[in-house]
Amino acid sequence: MNKQLTLRCLRSPHGHDLARSLDLAALLCSRVCHDVISPVGAIVNGLEVLEDDSDSSMRDFALDLIQKSARQASARLQFARLAFGAAGSAGASIDLGDAEQVARGLFLDDKITFSWSAPRLLFPKNRVKLLLNLIMIATTAIPRGGSISVTVTGDAEACAFTIVSKGLNARIPAHSEALLAGDSESGTVDAHGIQIYYAGMVARASNMTMAFSIEGDEVTIKAAVA
């Protein structure tokens, strides 16, 4: 991921809107590419072993690596399609069951255990995008692994999200409050902060507010209709 690319997040004249949009798109694309580079690279490595090694145990290892990595790459792309993609026309709704499916796929063979509690309802697409982005942010709160629980209450018009990350050395991501508000201390957003900055944008588009809290080894992210 290109960590030198930054997005100006301070309010700018109209003439700079296009440049800011392009920077945002570039940072989000970098984020998606970063998430799939590892499993795709592992697939290439496995194919090279199959091509060069005749030992049966090594070929079995390579096939297992390819299968596991292909599942991971597919799961991450499906997640990104809902979390960042258009997901239908303007005003479209998304089934929370589909959101659960892609979220669970993100944690296959992972060091994080995942639980989900939500009604099976259609929600506005931006609110589903917000929920999925909050799940991604929740993973960064527990760098050593642990558990993430997602709870959705209410309906499409009046809903609330609670995501709890629990693990050793849990922490609130740096500069979260400023980034959620569309600002930062430096006036720019880099690859490390784009996830939270984007979540703040989606929250405002969804008319929802967000807050972080921490107690011991547990970080809680809450979002509710404003």
C-alpha cells in the first residue's frame, strides 16, 4: 500500500473537489488491493511449488495453500464489493443476511472469532456499508486477535449498531474522533486513517452518529440514527 498518498480532508474550494475525490478513490483502491495481495501471492507460490516439486507431500501442501488462499481472496473481494462498491442503484437496499454472509467470510481461518446478531431485514445500502466498515475498523482494535461481536437492533428507519472487539492490548485506532468528523491534526488522511475517514463520510450520508469507547481489553463502537 502506498503510504505516501494522502487525502486533504480540510474543507477546500470547489476547484479542489475533483482532486480530493480522486485521492479518496486511490486510497480506497489501495486498501482493497492491500487486503487481497497476500492471498493472491500465496496462490502464486502454491502454483510454483506444483510446477517445480514432484514430492507428494509438498504438492499436497501446495494444493491446500491454494485452496485456502483462493477462499480468502474471494471472501475479501465479496466483502469489499458490499463495503465499498455501488451495490445497486441509488436508494437501493441490502439484505442484512447478505451482509452477515460476507462478514463471516472475512474471518474464515482467522485469529479472530466472530459473532453476529441482527434481524433479517432490508437496510439502506449506506447503512449496510457503514456496518461493514465498522467491522473492518473493529479488527484493527485487536491487533493480536480475539473476538468481535456485532449486534444490530431496530429496523431500517431507526437502527443501532454495536460492535465489540475484545482481545489482548485492545486499543481505539489513533485519531479516530477527528477522522470520523472528516478532519485530522495534519489536515490530510493517509492509508492508515482512510478506513475511519471513509466510515465517517458514510455515517453522515446515512444520518448516523458514531462513538468509540474502551474498557480494559474491550473496545466498543456504536452507531445510531442521529
